[in-house]
Amino acid sequence: MLFCLNMTCDDLESAVDMCKRTPTVTPNTTTYSTTPKVTTYSNTPKVTTFSTTFNAATNGTTTKSTTTSNCVCEPKPDPEHYIEDACVVLLSFGMWIEVDCNRALPYICYEERFFGQINISDVNTSAGNLSWSEGPGAENISHYRVEVTGDKNQTFNRTELFEYITNLTAGTLYKVQVFPVKCGRDLNPQNISFYTHPSDVQNLIVVSVTNVSANLNWSRPDGNHDFYSVTFINSSKTKEKKCDNEECTITDLIPGTEYVFTVKAVVNKTTEGVPSNVSDYTIPSTVRNLRSADNDSTVIMAFWDPPTGNYSGYRYCLEEVNNSRKCTYCNITSDSSITADNDITNSGNSDTAKFSNTDCKTVDETETFIKQINRSDGSMFCVCVAALTKNNTLSGEMVGIPAYTRPKLVDLTLVPFLKEMQATWEINGNYEKFEVTITSADAKDIQSYNTTNKDYTFNNLKAGVFYTVSVVTLNGKLRSVPANKSDYTRE
């Protein structure tokens, strides 16, 4: 039968015609022939010989009859096994058989390789929304199997085209595969990988600040991370610094400026975690070119140039001190730590002026000078000035200089004699001593003396000569404006 299936139409018609002819029988003779076989045994001195001869008449000839043709004509099949509408099918192990073409067969699910769309959205630190496109032949897809692989593996069977995945670890990479299950078989999966967002850092604080830097510290977040990103706005530009540990020093800041520092844990270089914020001000810079003006006996004046960076005002402190002290450094302390005799602390080669809050005042940022009146004459003061920020609550470093009030002039009186000139004076102010000088009109006779008294008599003068007497009040290094009077000695 199989031989006939492989014939061409012409060969098949020829074979059918031959099957219709009367079969003929052709004798087929088979002849068997035996050659005489002689076996000789020799043994000296006696020889024995055996001889055998085959007789064709006694052995005979065998004949059988066979019918031969180009096509085999089979008898009519048994009705119980006859297939009227037959189809030839190939079995899984390679054999061909005939089956009824109308017999119901099980449905085989087979599709071309499927590439669908898969998406992950609304990812946070522990969950994400997964969605995917419908598989081919959706009416035969029983469900979708979702496999999540990471530090925690999860498997779901879903009939919908979405799944909200939970119980994930922050800052972790996950691989997701969605298998359409069709007729009990898995189709090729849809794949996606994603990172969960890192958690927010804890206990973020500003440990310390300078006028150009800030030192931050925080606690490690839950989950995983690769590094930390610290962002801030500087000079209207967003700056970012990468930090590997739970502390970070931010530099190149502007003095006296408020900064908001945002710290985020980062994975995969671009996946940022929940931000944590902290704000603080940098310390203002020092004022520049602080100087004292020419003061009179009761007024103190000082000027300065604004500092670099930002500021909201100034604080200045003014305190009367001993004339032998310096005002190199300034320090504001509590009132209880200041005594009347210890308003300046000598530390090595430098002097530090101590002030209480009552000794200090605040001025607006537009003011760059101070003027204090009704101060003691002939006194030394420490003037300290600092820039302020953060609504005048954060002070920069104070800069100090000495400032003085002049001693008061004396009220001078002269009483001339023949060869003498008596000078007396009165003063209502501070003094240590007086410098008295007498000068002749031609300036050839000059005498100068220091005295702690309030009078002095010049002797050995010339009669009838015009003399000028000058008295200067001294208080330490401080000198008053000279008090001058002139008169003639008597003749």
C-alpha cells in the first residue's frame, strides 16, 4: 500500500491495469547439487581410502510455484477494520498509520514566539505595580504565573493583567517574569527588572558649621544602598556631593547663608531613595577694616566695611578697660563670669575682652558705624564688632580694636612774677599726670616738666619777657588737647 502511495499517476494507472489481467503461474525450479567429497586417511605402512558419490536420481529435484506481478491486489478488507474515509498520520515515534479523517482529536495549543509588553510603576521602598500585555490566543490562556526573584522570591497565579507586588526590600534589585499558561503549557515569559527605592536616612543633623562649610551626620537607612547624595542650592545653582559614609562635610559655601541640605540614599547610580532634609546657616564672615575715629573727650566713634557673604545686621560691644590692656580678641560671656577687675583676660601674648550682653547692641545691616556719647574722658575702650545672620541670632567672629576718649582740658590760670611764672589749673575728669611747658616768644627758652599736682612754678625766667604756658592732661598713653595761656613776666 505504501509503495503505491509513492507512485506517480501514470505508474499507478499502469499498475491497476495489470491487476485486472488473468494471473499466470510460472514454474519455479530449484536444484540442489552436491559435489562428491573424498576423504583420505593415510597412515604408513597401511592405507585406507573412503569414497562417496552423490546420486542425483536418488536425491531428486524440488519444485515450487509462485505468482509475480508489478502491483499486489489485496482482498477486500474485513468490514470491522475497514476505514472508508482514511487519513494518513505520522505518529510521534515516526510511523505512518491510517486513521478516520472524521475522528475527533485533542486540541494542540501552539503559537508563534510571543514578545509582549511589561511595565512596573509606582515603585516605592517595598512595593510596585506590575502590569503586562495579553498573551496570544487569550481565550485559551487559563492564567498568568508571576515569578519575582531577588532577596525574597515570590510566585503568583493571576487571571488579570496586573499585580501589586509587596513585601520587597528597599534598595534591592528584583527580576520579574510573567508566563502565560496556555493549555497547561508555559509560553515564553515577559521579563523586567527594577530596583526598589532606598529608604530615607534617619536622624539627619547638622553637627557643626563654619563660615564656608557644614558637617552633616545621619543614621544608615533600612535596606540596601550604594552611596548617599547630598544636594543643596548655592549661588542659585543646585550642587550635589556624593558621600560614601553616614557623615559628610560640605565645603565652598557662602558665609552667612541659609542652606537646605537634602540627603538621599542611591542604588544603581540613578535610583534615589526617599529624601531627608535639614537646614542651617553658615557663620558670617568678619567685618573688614574696623577703625576708630578721632574721638573727643566723651564720644567714641568706630567704622567698618561689610563682610563677604550675607548678613542681617551687626552686633557691637563697647567696654571701658585698663589703659595697659589690648583688645585683640573679644568674647561675650554670661554676666556672672565678668567681674569689675577682670573685663580683659590676658592669654599669652593676646588680650581677650569679655563682654556681657548688656554691653552689646545690635544695629541694622545698613549701618557700618557706631557713635557712643557721654563716655568717660581720658579712658580706653575695647570696641568689638561682629556680623549677624539668621535674623540676628547667629554671630560671626568678633573683631576688636582699642578706642579712646581724650582727657579733658584743664582750666589754666597764670600768675606772673619778676622772673617767675606760676601756673595753676583745675580739671574735672580722669588723669594720671600733667605735662607743663613754658616757651619764650622767640622760642629760645623752652622748659617742660611732668607733675601730678595741679600747679607748677617756672623759675629763672627773664623779666619783661612774653611767655606761653601749655598744660596737657595725661592718662596712660592718652593725651588731651593742650590748654594754653600767655603773659609777661614782671619788670
